[in-house]
Amino acid sequence: MPPPSSLRRGLVWTLAWLLAAAASVAVGVVVMDRLGASNRDRGPIGDNELIRQAELTEGSATPDLDAQVVRRTIEEEFGAFVVECRGIYAFGVEARPDEAAGWRTVSFERGPDDDVDAVFAQQARSIDVEVFCNRGEPTVADIERNELPEDDCAEPSTRARQPPGPIGWRHGQAGRLRAPGARGA
């Protein structure tokens, strides 16, 4: 059996640790209560739609009509995305896909917003372009490139027309079945 002094010392340390843990939790609760919803991912931090809604309700989301209009065309393999800045507000003017190369516009945001984006697709690929206004200049924030898995590339109507084959067999060109490991048609 340990001597009584070391037992008391262990109890004092345990009690001190419990008090410190309780104080930390209490401070955390008070801080979260004081900072509000923005720190709990329910406020405007990190969510553009919530920022825009907050600005609209405050009456400050109206672009300054006297602000200089700066237009920029972002061109890449997908085609072009035309964006304007009016002060801090971005406007998506036009999304022009390179149709000759098989690109199409999936969506694009017109604004006004703190940033606008356009999504272009070509078969199994998509490119999402996001632009914001940096001191009144259209600036590319992000270009996200995505590829769909091979099975998701075919249009649903094409997949539905293909007859099921033996297990392990795959459809080759023109819907013909080919054995596993076989090449060509």
C-alpha cells in the first residue's frame, strides 16, 4: 500500500486535471456562443450562397453602377468563359464551348456574386472554371478538371441497348462481345 502522502498527491493531481478539463470545456462553450453561427459552419464563412443572401438582406449586394467594368475572356481547350468585374462583383457574361471539339456548357453562373463559375463537359471529362474579382480585375480562382469512370461515359440509352454478355465478357466496337483479354473488335 502506497504511503498516504503519495495517495494525497495523486488525488490532488487528478482533481486538478478534472478542474482544468471542465474549465476548458466551459471556455469553449462560451467562445462558441459568443462567435455565433459563422464559426459553426452555418454562417457566411466559406459558403458563397450564404454570403450573397446575407448581403442581399443587408442591402449591400447591389453593384456600384459607377464602378469600372473590366471584361476578360478565359480561353482553354473547352472554349471560352467571358467574365466581367464591376468593382468587387463578378458577372458571367457568356460561356462559349468549343463545339467542334465536342465540348458543351453544362452550367454557368451569371452573378452578380463574389465569384462566378462555368462547367464545360466533353464525353467523360469536365472542367469547372471559377473566377473572382481581385481589385476589380477578373482573376481565375480555380480550374478543376474531372474524369468520369469508363463505365459512366456511355449515354444511358446506349448502355440500355447493349445485350448482356457472359460473365467477364465486355462489349467491343459496334456492341460485339469480346472475350476477357481480347483486343480489337
